[in-house]
Amino acid sequence: MKLKFSITAFLLNLFLIGCTSNPNIIKTKEGDVTFGDCEDKNVVIVSSDKHIILQHPYQGKDAALLAASEWCSSNGEKKAILEKNHCDVCCQSSYQCR
């Protein structure tokens, strides 16, 4: 009985420690939830005339699309089309200009 209680308490502690140490979710003073330590701006990872990869915060998908569209139009293309999107601490979105 005592061994069963000890094992249960140990597993519960591991679970609680794992939940409290999640680096991807941070509460801000305003009460919003922010994902990771990602900067609040778009960062160009790779670019060419017809392709751009941006790193951006999770909440910045619309701003990333706008930045990619502006990049494409400045290179003579009509619009930016999302090819791939991957989010972890920050998001990386790959756009093709057409």
C-alpha cells in the first residue's frame, strides 16, 4: 500500500513538473498567451525573386502573408502563395511568388 502511494505520488510530481516547465506557453501581464520566445516581427530566413521564407510568431500568420505579398509584388509578381508552414516555438512559412 505504501509502495503504491509512493509510486503514484512520484508519477504525479513528474506530470506536474512537466506541465509547469513548458517553454512554448508564456502568460503575459495582459493575460494573453504567447508561444515561445519568438520575436514579434517577421524575419526573412531565405529569399529570392520567386520565393521567400519568413520566421514569425504564431499569432503573426496574417502579417507574414502580407509581408510575403509585398515582397512578391516588389519583384514583379502578383501574389504570394503559402507552400509550407511549420510552427514550434516560432513559425516558419514558405511562400512562392506567382
